[in-house]
Amino acid sequence: MAFQSTPSAAHLRLNAFAGTWEGEEHVAASAWTSEGRASAELSGETLFGGFFIEQRYRQTRDGAVSFEARNVFGFDVSDQAYKLYQFDTAGFAPPSPASGEWPGNELVLMKTSPRGRQRTVFAFENEDCYRMGVSFSPAGSDTWQEVVSGIYRRSSPTSSNLS
């Protein structure tokens, strides 16, 4: 495969996540947390001339930070699939990225780990609003359980540092 010096249209599509976002979420009851409402702040910044985007995510419940993540999105030209590497306060190192497609307005990513399968769907209503839903199927099960869902609105076109 030849070296690609400029991002493709598929890479640049990830710029949809750039900027600063605020969201309201529903967190489902799970082995990790109780059911409830949360708010989220997200900040997305393009990396390496547009080949990747880093998203910083902070969830707040009952006035305290309850979950944080760093997501790195990219597009792999070798298999023509979008990729998502997530590092978060759960502390599990991803054995491989989530992988998927972006037909229409929905980016759908799947990943498998020893704990089970996770499906994440980002549905863009427009350039300033998207919905996210995460569901999980435990290892050995065909049943999907909601983990978190939310709606996010752009609060600024430029990213802030949520470190």
C-alpha cells in the first residue's frame, strides 16, 4: 500500500466530531453503575492533518465526574472501515479497536473483548446535533443491553481542553 499524504474524504468525515459539545444522557443500570441521568461534556480535536480525531469525554452525575474517556477515531484504508480506540476510567486496555461503517448519517461501530460485544451508534441529526447509543452483549449471550444513550449539541466549533 502506498503512503497517503493527505486525508481522504472518509478521514475528513470524522471532523463532524470536532469542537465542543454538551449532552444529556440516560445511563442504564449495569454491573458498573446504577440507572440515572447524566450530563456530558465532549471536546474533539483533529490530529495529524485530519487523519484522526481525538475526543475527550467527561460524564457528570449528581454533581461529580462519574466517567471519563479518550477516544481516537480514524479511518483504515486497508479494510475501508472506521476505527475507534477508547481508553476510559474503567481501565480496560482495548485489545483492538471498534470497527464499522458510516452509511448515511449513522456511524456504527462494533468491538469484541473477553467481556463481550459492544455496539456504539452515532446518529447525526445535523452538523450541530447527534445522538449516541451504546449497547453491550455479555460474552456467551445474544442479548443486547443498553449502557448509555444521549443527545449532544455543539456548544462551540473550537475544542477545549477537558483533561
